[in-house]
Amino acid sequence: MIVALAGGVGAARMLRGLAQVLPAEDIVTIVNTGDDEMIHGLHVSPDLDTVMYTLAGLADDQRGWGLAGETWNVMEYLEELGGETWFRLGDKDLATHLYRTGRLSQGAPLSQVTAELAARLGVPARLLPMTDDEVRTRVRLSSGEEVSFQHYFVRLSHDVAISAVRFHGIDEARPAPGVMEALAHAGAVIICPSNPVVSIGPILAIEGVRAFLADHRGRVVAVSPLIAGKALKGPADRMLVELGGEASVVEVARTYADVAGTLVIDETDREQADLVEGAGCRAVVARAVMHDLRSAELLARAVLDAAGYAYSTPGPR
Amino acid sequence: MIVALAGGVGAARMLRGLAQVLPAEDIVTIVNTGDDEMIHGLHVSPDLDTVMYTLAGLADDQRGWGLAGETWNVMEYLEELGGETWFRLGDKDLATHLYRTGRLSQGAPLSQVTAELAARLGVPARLLPMTDDEVRTRVRLSSGEEVSFQHYFVRLSHDVAISAVRFHGIDEARPAPGVMEALAHAGAVIICPSNPVVSIGPILAIEGVRAFLADHRGRVVAVSPLIAGKALKGPADRMLVELGGEASVVEVARTYADVAGTLVIDETDREQADLVEGAGCRAVVARAVMHDLRSAELLARAVLDAAGYAYSTPGPR
């Protein structure tokens, strides 16, 4: 089996591609929970939900987040009440958060609640939160103010410069049940094309994860979330620059060199392959833009090939 | 001004009647919060909401709870997810709970959040929760099991015998800001026709309230929630019996004798007036069934007259 480290949308697309190639039971996904936040008292897990909704075929691909066929009755009334509505919670999506929050308040760990939700939504692959403990990504703005990740990402539309990122609670967080076991048994580990700082960063910072990958970096393949210096979605490019690096596949290679033997970069970045290798990752060039399921599948095949992972399903049809 | 002590539906109707007779600014309502419960992590205040929705003219009178024109999208999806749906939360109603829970989590006290919601919904009269502290009514079933009030009331449809009731947290609870001040300035205090045990009981048990009313019982008028031995809604009649009393206006008089000089009873209970007086309350007979706004107004007038409270609005039209 393989293990995928995942943030939100980019990872979800990659996983859909992988699910075209591998049997569902051969994919274990470890998902970032540093973006989790209490919204109106509800436990919202944006990355877990994006991955779960996407794998269940329920995501709204046009909007890029949330569920297809969503309705917004609660938000409408909340707006009338003068409540805070910057974090848009659809009615269907709210049901997920009510379920999660209710079960957590009964004492169920997040990993178990996630398994219940995934089963109910018909997600075949196994989804693990990186931890059952509370880790919260905090972003320091260049103004000096520190805000939650969702405040930065959604409320401020990540349209402000930052100076630092920290993962509150990371030192006490333990890997969720199954995380280290999955890594130990993985024939390949794929770091999905997610934000290296705030999506993959927290997963790597969970006790034991970075060290394990460093010891097995030969079978770890990262996929660059930057293509021609740009993130296809989200602020990864600007974040890397604002934190003192550069917006390039070379910077991604520097970030991952200790844990990933290989970095898959897009064809448009072919000329930087040597620099990527200089930074410590073998460079593999592929078409890394996932417009549709077909391109996601082709990328998945390229990644599995780069990992030297043998799979038996037929090649591109 | 007058102060009304209120539970849910019966109180809300009484308050609508009072609002026909008195200017809104002359009515302060102190509402039970012992029925409050965390549902899926959201702070639900059923009595506050029933009173608030009713006074705002937004209540669903047919259904007897919640908002008119309600939709149920979130509950539908929650049901699909296999979540607990015994406590029905409409989409509009959920917006109230999101608002409340969000503001409480920001540190605002319940009294302030209630004022904000009431203002937003256009409730003219002042609503005060009995306390900003956490009080939770717990019901011991005759099986020995102890459950939350909502578990008993909604989940079990109050269709089981009970052996005891207690108000968890009551000893540490302080009256909400404005409660004791309102009582001190009240020309009359009206105990609405709510459940004496679980609706009015917690309010009376808040530090200082019972003692204050006992010292001023001459201006306190209670309205019996029992008519001909029956509660018009809810389990007050059975509860009184199960806790060792009887289902009658005489029992209501016994319950309130130390705090209320007068008990208003329905015409059908006229023959028990002497027994009510024997139990320690002056008995005033009126039509106590509130079918509609008009009958609620007439009852309100009878209650204010019984309290000797002078009001200037014209008499029955």
C-alpha cells in the first residue's frame, strides 16, 4: 500500500488520480488538521472535509470547496441576526460539523469520527487525521498581529503579508492511531501537491513523522504545488517568499530534501531540474496540472513510477 | 414596571397577553435556563428562544415550538450521516444557536448575547436569563438513570416516570445582571403558567430570588399551569404526582405559597379556591386558558388586577 500526506484541494485531486490507479484499500491518506478551527462552537476540519467530499464524489468542483448542491439557509438567517458569516457554512456541510462536534463532545477521537463520516459518505480509501490532539496553525501577519489560519486564509482572503507561521500544540501532539503503522508498511509515501508550509508542514512536525521519512526518503516522492513559480490555488507561493525563501520548485526541493528523495515537477519547470537536484531531491518531470480526472490519473501514474511502486492496474487507456 | 418569571410556551403566551396591556419597556422577563443544553456542541436555550421567538411574532404556533416558515436542510443531511436527530434543529433556529455559541465562545455572557438576539429579532420587552452561569436540570428516572432535561423532555417525550429533579450548578449560580435590580423595582412579579418544578423551580433556586420574593410575596401573583388537574402542555401534572404531590391547583399553591401571595386559577377549578387559600395563597379565579391573543390579554388583565398593578391602557375593547 501507499501513504499520501494531504492538505486540501490539490491533495484531493491527486488522491482522485491515485484512486483511478490503485485499489482503494491500498491508499492511506494522512490529512493535515492544523487548519481545523472552532467556528461558532463547531469543530470544522477543512482539509479532512475537502479530501473526504472529493473522494466521495460530492465536492463542488466549480466553487472549489464544500459540497455540490449545497444550500445556504442557515447562513442567510445568521446574516439576518448579524452573526459572523465570513466562514461560509453550507447546510449540508453544517451537518458534517454537527456530527463531528457532537461525537467529539461524547469523547470519540477525531480519527474515529473521521472513519465514521468517511464510511457514511462512501469514501473507500482510509483517511487518518495526522493527530487526534489539538494542533492549530497560527499565522503572524507582517503587522505583528497573530491570527488563526482560517482568519488569514478565509477572512483576510490570504491577501496580506505574513512574517511567521507556528503550529500551536504541535509539541504535545501524538500521531493519530494508524499513522505510524501506515508509514511503516508503506511501499511509497507521496507528499501531495499541497502548501508545504501550512498543509504538509504540520504533518511533518508531528512527533516521529519527519524522522521516519528522513530514514526512508528513498521511497518518498513529493509533488510540487508550485508550477512556474505559482501556486495553482492558495498562497503557497507568496508564503514561501514572505518567509524568506523563493517561489520556485527549487525552494520546494529545499523544503522537502530531508524527507523526500524525489520531487515531481511540472514540464514548465524542466529547466530547473538541475537546481532541484542540487537542492537534494532527484527531479522527475511530469505534467503536474490536474485539469480533470484523466490528467490526475496520469500524474498519479508518473508519481507511482517515480516511487518505483509496482501496481497492477492497466496503463493509460 | 413588572417582572415575569418564565419557562417556555405557557409563559410566552402570557407574555404576549401582557404585551397587549403594558408598554414593552415596562415588562422585564426572567427566563429559566436550566433546560439549556449543548446539542452537537451548540448552546441551545429552549425557554429563552421560545419566549424570544413568540414575542417577536416569529414562533410557529401550530407546531408549538421553533420558528414559523422553518426549513430542515441540516437535519436531513445529518440524518443521512447517521447523526443524532432527536433534538430537531431547524435551519433558522440553528442560526440562533450558532450566533449564541459563537458569542459565548468569544466570552460574551449569556445575558448580553440574549439582549443582542432579542434586539436583532425585534423583541421589544427586556429578556434576562436567570443566570449567566451554567445550571443544568437533571432528571432521575424511576429506573434510577439520571438524564438531562432535554433527554427526558424531547428524546423520551417525557413519557417515563421520574423520581427526582436537581439543578446541577445551582449553588454556584449568580443572578444575571439586572435580575435582582428588576425584582427590586418591580411593581408586581408574575409567575407565568409554566412548569413549577423544572421551569420556575430553577429561577426560584437562584441565590437571593426566593428570599426576595418571600419578603415581597404580597406583590407576587402566580398563574396556575394546571387546569382541572391537567397541564395544557408538558409533563407538569405528572411530575408533581411522581415527586410525591398531586396534580391540582392546590399543589401549585403549596409549591408557591412561600413566594406568591396570590394564585390565579381557572374557572373550572373554582371549587378548589378554598383549598388554595388553605394552602397559603389568596385564590383569584379567571379564565386561564389562552386560546388566542385575546384570551391571553384578558388573563393578563386579570393577573395585573390581582397584583393591584395600575396600568393606563384602556380596558377590554
